[in-house]
Amino acid sequence: MARNVRGPSEYDVALRRCPITRSEAQAMITEVKGARLLRGFRGRPAADLAALADTLVRVFYLAMHLEGHLAELDINPLMVLPSGQGVKAVDALVLSRGT
């Protein structure tokens, strides 16, 4: 799932079933309304959309391979840095099932 939260009551979501390809990840990014902000605005540089797409693919891969063991996975926030600089997970929570 890719989600953009711009306000307390405004959720913008794109969903896919695991696994996803890089092109599906890129499509997910373009589907959220906040995607235009990632292309650069008000003098800010464009975000590293390639790194964001790669991260989505890897997180989906992780979730798929932990199937049955993963109860919850939350990365919040995931900072998308300027183009060529990658992404940074500021905080993450992984909860396993009691198996």
C-alpha cells in the first residue's frame, strides 16, 4: 500500500496484491494525489521516485515472504529524499504473529 496523508482526515491510497513489480510500484506512486508534490514544487527538487518505487517493491517482497508470521508492518514516515539520494525510514514498527 502506498499512502499519502496531507491532513488528519484526508487519506490517499493505492493498493496492490503481493508481489508487485517495479512498474506496478511506479503506477501506485502516480495514482496518489500527492504524487505531484514528489515531482518538485515551490523551488523544491524532485524526489527520488526510483528509490521510492524500489522501496515499495522490497517492502511488498518482505511482507510476502513473512506471510503467516507478519501481523503488522508500519513505516512512518518514509522520507523520500531529492532525486539520487534515496529514501529514509524515520520510524518503523514490525509486529509478528505469536507463532
